[in-house]
Amino acid sequence: MAGLIAVPWRTGDAAGTPAPQVPLAGQRQAAQGLARQRLVILLLLFLAVPPVIGMRLTDLAVFEAQPVATRERASAAPPRADIVDRNGNELARTFEAFAISVEPRKLAGNPQVLARRIAAILTEKTEAEILMELTHKGQFRYIARRVLPSEAKRINDLGEPAIYLRREAERLYPNFNLASHVIGYTNDKGVGAVALEKEFDKRLAADATRGTPLQLALDVRVQQALEHELRSVYLDQRAAGAAGIVMDVRTGEILAMTSQPDFNPNAPGKSDDASRYNQATFATFELGSTFKAFTIASGLDTGVIPSMQKTWDATRPLVVGRKVIHDDHALNRWLNVPDIFIHSSNIGTARIAQEIGRERQREMLDKLGFLKQVDFELGERSRPQFPPWSNWGELATMTIGYGHGISVTPLHLAAGYAALVNGGIYHNPTLLKVAPGTPVPGHRVFGAATSDTMRALLRLVVTSGTGRKAEAPGYRVGGKTGTAEKVINGRYVHGQNVSTFAAAFPMDAPRYVTVMMIDDPKGSKTSFGFKTAGMTIAPATSRLIGKIGPILGVPPEAGRDMDLSAVSPKAADTVEE
């Protein structure tokens, strides 16, 4: 174009100052790439934040918002020693079970179908119970606990994501109700709550001892026999309660102890207060004529009874102040000692007690432990009830002589009868096994000769007296009936009885004592309408001894018996109760 002159690019001015540099094409591309890379990284970071936040929110909402039980063991039960019987049979043990829980709001399957399938696995739960948990409005529910691993696996195989299985340590009582009042149970934290579980809690849970089972004196075979026989009478008589004990007279070991009604320690919450109440150790009763044996023994020891043929006046009721003492089976004649005992004469026994006097009577009862709690492993024990010394006059002495006016537990009575027949030595009863050959502490209550005489008299009651239905062929059973009016709120209730039979066998060399008591029997076809001990408890004692004798190494010996000539009354007439 005319007038235009082409000027070349200068790198500086005339003064020598450099001109600004212009980037080359390659440099511009590198800078743009770096910027794009930084933008992509920033974008990726921005996109990653929402998922992280979402995951954290899910963790907070789903996991940390759940009850503690869904993230930890449902039971915090610590390891605990087993409890076994004298032969090593398990009575209590700790095992790993499963807790089955559900989050109803997250249920994926049909609740009704699922309930039906779970109920087919957990047979102790009904379909309705399971459905109620599956459809609950809460966010967490237990379906079942103490579930066996095999059952837990089947439930897990159902594939329902809202159902959770969690391990938990559980205390199991494999024999269910057997000896429940003796063994007791633990709470949800695995701590002993009652009976031996409570009394030996530290021993069972301590690191140093929990590996060794706690061995009891109980024999599960004897326990089963006692519970079966006593429960049969309890149900047949529609009674308010019952208690039973089998005790080794040489060691004080309790081979069996039960109270009826009983309970299942695997589910103690499903039982009522009456079922958990141990009537063998925690309830006191006036045990009536069973006490006459102690009065006769005291009379022999003190010299009040110099011979079996000394007699006391029972020709008419005995009047002491406003109290009239009479006999249920009045013979209306003078009675010697065998007469008084086999006919269960209140009048004759009261007269013997009167001669013994309150000081010697109280001393004898104190030696028998009848004025205090039994020294025993269970915490569920009661103190006997008796008159204060200021009110323990002649009338109290006489009535206590035949078992009225003093209340003790069946365990007191069992320990007393053991001393009565074992040679006169009192041993504290124990629920722990005594190793063979171990010396057993004791103290003398009766003379050995007195014990020999009492064994013969007790045998006479079964051969010729009110306890004839307790006879078990070949076992030479001896014992004493006791039928007393029940005391409620300090007053005797006519028509309500406490019927007791205390026995020992074999009487020529006693090994075991049995005590069976029934509270308020109603009479039945089996007892021919009678409510007395001789018709209700004595037959059960016979069946019990027949069952446990061979178990305890006491075989029946047909044709063998004691020589009772020294204690037989001249007129050997028998009586009906």
C-alpha cells in the first residue's frame, strides 16, 4: 500500500531498555494444562465430600444411635464356675449363646411369613409373640435370648438383613426346676441373685477359682425322687405348700432339699413370689408331735424317765390355767413311755415336759439349734419363734414339749432328728460335699444310750403306731408323725393343718434322715379324706425311702429287724391316726 513503510520488531528502545517478552505457543499450552489439572482435582474433591458426609451421617444414624445392646453382648455375664452335684452332674454352667434382635423399621421381608418361619425354629416362642416384636413401632427389639448356636444359624440362614445375631454369655440350669431353691440364679449381669449363686458369688466368679466346679452334697437322683414324691402329695392334697429334706446323719450333708411350688431358674421372672419362697429353710412352722421325740429323749437323759414302764396320768384332759390339754386318741388311762409315744399322747408328753422343767428344756433346745438360725450356706434362713424367757412358764414348757408354742423350719427338724438317731451328736447341715474321711465337727446333745432307745421307739411308731404307712419293707424305717393346727397371724386356724413326718433308716444303724412337710392339706381320695401326717406324708415317705435306699447304698434286707422288746408296751395294741 502506497505511503506505508514496513518497520521491523524491536527488542529495545534507543536508550537500550529491553522490550516485554511475549510467551511462545508451547508455553501457553503448558500453563493452560496445569490450570485444567488443578480444576479437575478441585472438582473431584468437591464431588467426594458429599459421600463422605453421607457415610458419616449413616454411621451416626444407624450404628451409634442403636441401643448399646446391639453393639455389645446382650448379657455382660462374666465367666463363672460350674455347680455340680456330689457325683459331678452339672447343676449350673455358663455357655455362649446368642441373642436374636430385630430393627422392625428396616424389615425387608413379610413379617407374618418371617414370624412363622422363626417360630418353627424357636419352639419356646409363639408365632404371635414373634410377630409382635417384628411389627413393633420401636427401632430395636429382642426376639429371643439364650438361643442355641444351631438355632441361631438357622435363623441367620433366613437372610433377613434387619435381624441380628449377637453372642452373649448365659447361665444355664440344665435340670430346669430341679433343686431351684438350693442353686438359685444370676441376674442379667451374671451376678448371683439368690441361694447358692448369691452366697458363693465371689467363689464362682473369681479368676483363681472359676475354673474349678463348686461341688455340692446334693445327689440329683435323690433330689429327683424327693421332688417327685413331695410334688405328688402337694398336688393331690391341693396344699398351700410343701418342703422336703434328705440328710446324712453322720456328716450333716444335705442329699436333697426341695420346696413346693418351685420355679425354673432359667426364667425366674416368669415365677411368682410363692414359687421362689424356700419353705425348707425360710418358713417356720409349729411341727407338732414330731417334737415329742425330743421331749422323751430329754426325759431319758435327765432321769425323768428312769424306765420305759414308768407311767403318767392320762385318764382325763389336763387343765393348766385356762388351757385344756387333751389327746386326739384318748386312751383314758395311765400311760407308760411306749404308750405315750406310739399313741402320740399330748397329756403324757406334757407331764414329762413339766417334770423336765423349763431350764433343762431350753438347754436341750439350744443345743439342737432350735433357738437360732441354722448355721447353713443359704442366706434364705429364718429364726425360730418361741416365747420370751419372761413368758416361758409352766404352760409354755408343757405345750412346747409336744410341739406347740415353738416354730422352727423343716431344716431345723431334720438336723435335730439326725442328732437324735446318730448317737446323740449334732452336726451343722451343709450343702457342700464332705470328702470321705474328713472329720466333721459336732457337739453332743443326747447320750449314746438315749439315742439307742430313741431309735427303738421311733421304729415302734412305724411298726405299731401312727406312722405305720411309712414302712418300707427291708429298710427298718423309724419316725414320728406330727399334725398341728396352722398358726396364722399368731392365732390357730381350726381346720388348717401342718402335717409332717420325720423319719430315719435303717434304724438299727441309721444313715439318713428324711423330713417331709405339707402345709394345709385338704384331704383327698388317696388319703381317704384325712389330712393328718399318717395318711398324707407317711405313705410318701415309704415310697421315697424305697426309691433312694438302693441309690444311697442301703439295700433292703428282707426279714431283718430290730429287737423292740425293751420298748414294747405290755398291751401292744396298734392305733389309727
